[in-house]
Amino acid sequence: MPGSPASTASMSLILAQARPDRPPGRGAGGGGADQAADLPNLRLLEMGDALLGLDGRLVAAAMERYRDYGRDNPEHVRFMRLAGRGREVAHLETR
């Protein structure tokens, strides 16, 4: 579904701005990344994290989601690399 990673990233940023009392990364896309569409766009998160002064906390939360998703879906890690989203999964090994 085109646009979903950008939408998930945008919602994460909106929630981080509206609810600074909540841990970054909680809320958008549910509690965990069940589908590739639930994985937010890393570049959007990096820009928003910097603009909101979150000191990398939102990006770190996203990296945890990528890690968890990649562990459970190694075939999708290869697909994400082929689809141009390699930075998001560069820290993961494919099996």
C-alpha cells in the first residue's frame, strides 16, 4: 500500500507533538509492527525527531520496531532492501 510508511511516520510525529508525556513511538501503527505498512518512514521520523527536539528517541523507537519486524519476517527485510528502504533495515541480518 503506497504511502503507508509516510502516513505511519506522520501519525507518530503528530502523537509525539500532541502528547510529549508519552514515550516516543507509542501509538501509531499499534503496539508493534504487524505488517510492513506499519513501519514508519525513517527519513520523515529523523526530520521530525530533530524538529521536535526528541534527541533521537523517536528514531530509536522505530529502530526497535524494524528489529522486531525483521526478526519475525526475514523475507520482508530482503524485500525492503530491494524496495529502497535499506537504511531502515541495514542493522539487520537476513537469514
